[in-house]
Amino acid sequence: MLEDDVLRFRWIADPQISPDGRSIAFTLVRIDAAEDEYRTDLWLANVPAAGGEVSPPRALTHDGRSGQPRWSPDGTQLAFVRRSEPGKPPQLHVLPLAGGEARAITSLVKGAHSPRWSPDGTRLAFLSGHDPELDKADAKPPKHEPARVVTSPEFRWNNEGFTDFEHLDHVWVVAADGGEPTRLTCGRAHKEGAIAWSSDGREVRFVTDRRAAPWFETPGEDSDIRSVSASLATPTDGEAMTLVADIAGPLGPFVEHADGRVLAVGGVRAEKPNTYEANHLLLFDGARPMTKPRVLTAGLDLHVDEGINSDQHPPRGGGAYPLGFALGGKAAVFVHARRGAAYLSLCDLASGKVEDLTPSDREVIAGTVSADGKRVALTLGSVRTPGELCVYDLERRTLTPLFDANAEMLAGVALGEVEEIEYASADGTRIQGWIVKPPGFDPKKKYPLILQIHGGPHTAYGVGFFHEYRVQAAAGYVVLYTNPRGSTSYGQRFADCIQYEFPGVDYDDLMAGVDHVVAQGYIDTARMGVTGGSGGGLLTNWIIAKTHRFAAAITQRCVSDWAGMFYSCDFAMFHPFWFRGAPWEHPEDFAKHSPSTMLPQIETPLMVIHSEEDWRTPIAQGEVMFRGLYYQKKPVVMVRFPGENHELSRSGMPSRRVQNQQHIKKWFDHFLMDKPGPRVRRGVTGAQVASGRPGRVGNPLAPGRLALPGSTVVHRGHLPPRCARFDDRVRGHLLVPRRRGPHSSRGPRRVALAPLRGVVHAAAPVHGGSNVARRFARAVRHGVASLLLHEVAAEFAIGFVLVMRSAEQPQVVGDGAAAVGHGHDVVVLQIRSALAAQAVVGHERALALVALVDLRLELRRDAAAACGCGARAA
């Protein structure tokens, strides 16, 4: 599997089962590689009778801009949203399934989304940020965006941008056959979501948090279910709303039974905030407002309405977990996460007994329950597929696959084995993990290892499909991913135990996982890498500050400075969830858990990947790592993605998702596989490279070596003082300065040296007045350069490489020297002894001398051309 295979995937999003359970409408998401865009269309699948043959689904739309299908109560029509053209907001449409064209029923300047049919099928409720008083179709926007006045600590959200308080989502109603929409709610302080009709069709219900300053109030989360008349003449900002259900904590997805009972996801929160709180399945009944629900999952320690992580969940199209009454109102269908899987489950309302319906090797991604409560439409994923459309029959307890959008594509791809493991951490705590092995895995061989760390930290890895890990396994890596403490799906205590100690014991859990895999005997411990995103980026920074066992690292959308996060992330960290107070109140705690305070301890070559519109962990968090290591002249490079946010690897623009994986793979290939890093061609649009400071010896991390089109790479590395070894694991390209003459006072240009299949220990220019050059030359002349190599095993051969200015006939200088590469600018000589090196170090054509160690002392004879030695300045 390759990085650009992501362009071939298709995703099944938002499956909606018909009222009678006989059909499923869904959104099929694909990539238009030529336009570098996602496309979404409506499809329809038939549910076969018991024992019947499954027929292929068919497309209902072909425009590539349609989604959110919703069935009319009689099953004859679909409401959905469509963008008339790129850049335009979506509008509500209705499609008759008996035949005919879809018709638009809204044309609001700010668009419409989230349609819901009234029980009688005559009206549609929906959400829109449109303001009739401000938004006129013929209004001309200002040439330049005006200044924003910020009065709230939460004023921008990752993946959403800056909050437009004049256009918050509010509830609207429109006739199903068209007409003028009516706004039911309004306001510039609160918004509504998760809308649904009351069972009698007189009201529209919704979830909202109406508190004025929730970031200062306890509990931190406290949303309610409220209601407004569907016939309201004047929109309300709260005064005409009625309270349906309320608890001291959040209420989220909900569904109302015909008899008035309300099934909801939520939970009562304690006075003392916890960093993580699992939600429960709640049943409300009785007179409104209902404030004392029955907790159906009490004592079960379940993670209700939660799933697991994957980079192959639908990047567009949406969808939610199935929730509903079933079997004549006697049971409830819901989803919960447990031990790295997401289960469809059934709760008996009389006894409270919970039964898992889907197997432990699958994850529920999205779904809906039929109106008669007999069937459930599902998108199910596994380690073998990103997600297939299925239907579950609740009466027969049968699961029927209907459509796998990627079956044909994956049939032609060799996928290695994914092994589930369990191991003991340092204190005996049992940790679950997974190992992705390369296709054709041979346990007798030695493989490089990549440790992958999830973010959150309150989420979970598991049985989901990961394209990135498959790409790395196909390239010859063993990939390890685990669920250290702080992860969900293992109970409240397991997830919440890292409060005020993140990072902490999770580090022990991750290192124990690496030890467990190393003990299997097939890992080359000199070739191990580590990477993670968000909270996993934080842990990556933490790990390389704590240990030098990894040869390379990549920190993605990381946290490095908790105080900076307090001041700049999109959510207000004002409640004592992660820390007991503000940075000036508890400076020691913030410093203790910030990798920025441990930058001097880091020696591992680090790539920093960050998106420039990431508001969850703002890009300054990555810049801390880059600049802090750069200041110390340590190997570091930063890759910045313009126009992307925190979701780059999961739902970023297609080309950038490919580039992201290429950067990751090339970095690890360079340090763990002895492969040269990629080069940037001159004039490539979108690749901006900051060149190095003149007069410095280059290194394998030189400017431009790891840049790809569409991203910005910033790097400059230097030889450490005293000419100590640069890095005893550095492999690959080396860049050396080329002067215009042997004694020229003008600065050198950078010229690429052939890839070194060895371990670079030191490098220095031979000519010039730098102290570094003189010290190195003096060391060689006195025969002590080999001291740099003493800690290398005795069976390794010692050698040197001399880079010289070219002549028509390369001059071989000194006993034991041999020409191994020749380009237009330089000739590379391999010198097999320190004596020979002493003899040639002062030669007039010598540019740089490299001390290296290698079992074979090989240089590819075509390396000069392959790496650009003959291409003049890099």
C-alpha cells in the first residue's frame, strides 16, 4: 500500500434506514484527484428479506455536492442538502423516490443543513445561521474583512474557524413543498443543535447550553434539551423556550418515543471536575421538565456513544451513532466503546441488561435505527476495511453485509497481519495494543519499528483501519500502536487516572509496549522511530526528552508548552481539568509537564509537522520544538501545512494528506532504512525552503532535502562544537561546502555528497579559517580522528571519505584511496586508512573529509548522479 492509495478510497457516510427498514440511503464520499477535492453523492441500498440475495446499491445523485439524506415518514421522499456550486452554502432539497428531479426548497444566504421531517411529513425543521435582517442576496461584501471584537475566551474553533456570533445556528421550519422559511430561534450568544420534532409534531426539540459564561461555571459541561413551538410567529432568544429535560451535566443525542419517553446520552457531573467523564444511557419519563432520569448503564462503567480512532473514517458526509427505541419500545439501541472496539448494543429497559450485538473485531462508525425499531443501518469498520454498509436485524439477531465500497481496491493490495497483544506495564497494569506487520513478515528477520501514539488523550486505538500504518508496514516497518492509560474504552478510572499527571504513567505504558515487541526478537533496536499527533505529539516530545533509544521522531500537531496552550487553544482551559489553576498560580505544574522545559535533553532527530490553521494545538506549539532544538544546533526540521487544521491526517485536503504521509515515511526511511531523503526541484510551486547559513558544514537534514510540493519546510542544522560526532545514527545524504577556490574568502556553495551507506561520525571542511576545520584537520594529522569511533564495535571497519574538486582525470591521492563517484563539480574518494587520510587532508583540491564507519564501506557508483553531485549547487 502506498501513500497516494488514499486517493482511491471511498467512504460510506451517514447511513439512514427507511421507516420500514427495507432501504438505506447513505452518502458515498470519494476523491476527485484532478480537482484535489472530496465529492459526496446520495446512494440507495435495498435490504434483502431473510435469506434473500444482496443487490448492489445505486447512485441517486451525480453532482458530487449532495449529502445528509433524511427519509420522509412515509418513505417516498428524501430531504437532503446540496451546494449548487463550489463555494456556495448548501440548501435544502427534496427528492421524490418514485421519479423526478430534486427541487430546492431554501435559498438562504447562509444556507441550511440538518433537515428533520415533521411526523406528518408536511414540514421540515433545519438549522441555519442566516439572519434576515443582516443578510441580503444582493449585499456587497466589504473589500477587506473588518476587525473582530473579541469578548469571549472561546472565539474560534478548530475545523470551523472564527465564530461568527451574528450568524449562529438557529432553528428554522419550512413547508416540505417549498415556501418562505420561518425562523423559530435567534440570538448572538447561544446556538442550538441536535434538532428533532416532538412526537405530536407541535414542537421542535433541540440541545443547547444557555449559560452566559460556562467557562467559569460548575459543571464545565451543562447542556439541556429544550423545545419551541413549530408555529411560533416571532423567533425567540430563550423566553419562549420550554425546558424538556435537564441534569447537572451535559445532554447530547436524544430520541423521543411516541409515548413521551426520551432516551438520551449524557451524565451528571461531579463538583470536582475530572479530566474525563464517561457518559451514560439515560431514560427520561414523566412531566416536564424531566430532571431525574433513570441511568440505564449505571454500574456498567461503559463509554456510551463513543467509538475508536482511525484515519479512515469518512472525511466528509457526517453521520452519528445509532440511538433509538427498539422491539416495541421495550429496549434501547446504542453504541459504546470497550477494549478497542465500538459495539452496537441492546439494553433491555426492564432489567437494564446490556447485550453486545456486533463482534469484538469490528467498530461501529455510524448508523440509524428504523422507525419500527426492528433494524439498524450500520457502517462497520475493521483492520481489514475502512467501513462497509451493513444491516442488523434486531428480531433475528443477524448482521448482513450489503456493500463494501473498497473491496475491489483492497483485493489488489497485500496487507500484512495485525496482531492484538496485551502486556504488563511497569506497575503491572495490563495494556492492550496492536502490531501491524509487513506483508510476507518473517520472524527470523530484523525489522525497524515505528511506535504510533494516539492523541486525545481520551480516545482509543483499536480494530479500526489505518492507512498510514499500512503504508509504513508495506515499506518494511513493524508498526506498534497501543492504548496507554488515559485511553478510553477501559473504564472511567483507566481514562481519568492521568489527571494532573499528563504525561506521566502513559510514558511507562508505551515503553513497556516497545519492550514487549522487542522481546519477540524481530526488532532491530538501532532502528526504532516514534511519532504521534496532538496528545500523541506531546508524548513524542516527552519520550525523546526521557530516552535516546529512538533513532528518529516525528511530532505532529503537538503540545510542547502547557502555559502557551492555556492562553491560545480554542477551548478555554479555565476549569481545573488538566491543571489546578492558571499558569501563574501553579507554574511548577505547567513546567513539569511541558517538553519545552526539557529541550536540552533531546538528541533524537526530530521532524515537526503542524498545520497553520490548527486552533486546537496552535502552531506555536510546534514552533517551540523547532526553534528550541534549532537554537541548540540539533537536527530538526519543520513541515508547515497552509490551509489545514488539526484534522489534517483524517480529513485534510487529499493532496496534503498524501504529502503528510510522504513526509513521515521519507523521514523514517532516511534514519531507519538508510535511504536518501527526497529532494526539492528548483521552481516547484508551493515549496519554500530556508537555506542554511554560509560557511557551515552541511548534514543529512539540509534545507530542501525533505520538502515536498504544497508544504513549507524550514530547517538548518550545524556541526556541533569541538567536532564531536554529529549523530551516531545519522545515515544518508551529506551536504558539504564548495568554495570557488582553495583559499577563496567568499562563502561556499552547498554541493550534495553521494549517499553514505554508513554511520557518519564527523565531518569538516578541509580548507578555510574556521576553528572547526582546523581542529578536525589537526586531529587527523595526529592520527586521533579514529578516537571518535572507539565506542563502535570492533568488527566494524574504519574509513574516511574525501570530497575533492573535480579534475578531468580524478587524481587518486594517498595509499589505499579509490575513486567511487565523479560528477561535474566534485569527486568522492574512499580512503581505507587513517594514514591515507593524513596524506591527503592538505591536498589543494580537498573540500571536506568525512569519518565514517560501515560494515561494507559501500558507496553506490551511480550515487553522484542520483543525489545531485553533478547538479552544481543543491
